[in-house]
Amino acid sequence: MRLPNSVFVIKIVSIIVQIFLLLGLGFAVLSTVLQIISSLQFGFLLVASTVLENVLLIIVFLEVYLSALDFFEGRGRSVVYVIDAMLSFVAREIIIEILAPPVNAIDLLTLSALIASGAFARFILTRRSRSSRW
């Protein structure tokens, strides 16, 4: 019995991962719409908060999707997309922490340190890739 070609296996796995991520993205958008509709009765501030939180979650899904695409196509920027997804997710958590009193200063400082370290890592990675092109 002959084993399948590794390129064929990678393409199949890539398609499956893309389908799962697109399903997750679709459910995140659907959840956003449903949460906006249900929060309309409580005022526009809650609607704005819901939109902000969920849009950042959708951005996280998009960044992970782009990371998976780059990984399976072998472009090598997938780590940058994962860092971008982490930055979006942590920014979302900071916003949730601020909008849901009482605010815990230690949690905010910890999340801020994550943002700073992620931004520094992204800077180093993109700087290195730019300098290698020249």
C-alpha cells in the first residue's frame, strides 16, 4: 500500500484548518450581531462596549487565519500574525477589564506588560526581516 504524498496531506490539513477558522470567524460575527441586538435594550454605551469587544475578537480570528495561511504556504510570517493576534486579544482583555468595574491595577499592569513585550517581539521580528531583504 502506498502512503499519500506529504504535499497532498499538507493541503488537506490546510483546507480543514481554514474551514474551522472560517467557521469560528462566522460564529464570532454571528455572536456579535446577536449580542448587539440583545444589548440595544440596555443603552448605547453597552452597545458600543459590545461592538468594541467583539470586533477585537474578530480581529484575533483574522490574524490567526492569516497565520495559518502563511504557515501552510511557507511564507514565514506566521509568527508575526500570531503576535498580532496576541496583541489584539490582550488589548481586548484590557478594554474588558476597564469597562467591568472594579478595575484591578495589578491585572492591568500585567496585561500592559504583555502588550509591551509583544510589541517589542514584533518590532524585532519585522526589523530583522526588513534588514535581511536589503
